[in-house]
Amino acid sequence: MKKFIICLVVFMSFSVLFNSCTKDEEFFQESFLIGKWVSGTVYYKYLSDYSGKTWDTADDVTEAEAQPFTWTLVKSELTHIHIMVVGGNIPKVYTVTELTATTLRYKDDFGKSYSFTKL
């Protein structure tokens, strides 16, 4: 019985020790984000001064008519602040799941995933 109690205490100690450790958040290299990305008819262009623009050719919008936004990438959190023509800003926050030199994938808080390829 004594061995059983000692084994139980050791087992519980290990489970508490390993449960207290959390996975580190991923860090993504923001320099990979700079450039023009496409997903179907939707385009995003990220500039190195943390500004950008987005347009959708399905809506007959060209890059010259694109909606401006500012962006930040902190760890895996990508934030777009869309600058509206009539005034005001609309923030959109995403969680980046993959960012390489040619692939950008992120999801929003509603579980919708987005996938882009660099041009």
C-alpha cells in the first residue's frame, strides 16, 4: 500500500509539472509578408512601412482603386486596420497559421481560414 501511495504521488507530481508548461506562441518573420498576395480574385499588397491596400477584381476594382489599410504582425497575430473613405477605421484581427516566402495562411476568430499565394 505504501508503494502505491508513493507511486501515486510521483505520478500526480509529474502530471502537474507537465500540465503547467504551455506551448510557446509561434513567431512569424514579417519580412515574408511584404509584397503582393492573391487568393482567387482578392489581392492584398503589404508594404514595408506597415501600410497596404486590398482589392477584389470580381468587384471590378483595380489596384489603383484599392482600399488602404495599415497592418501589424505580433507573434502570430496579424491586424489590419482598414481606412474607410468616408472616415473611420475598421480593425480586423487574424491568427497566422503559416507564413513562408510564397504562402500566407491565417484564420479569423470565427474559424474562417484564408490562404494566399505570393505573386
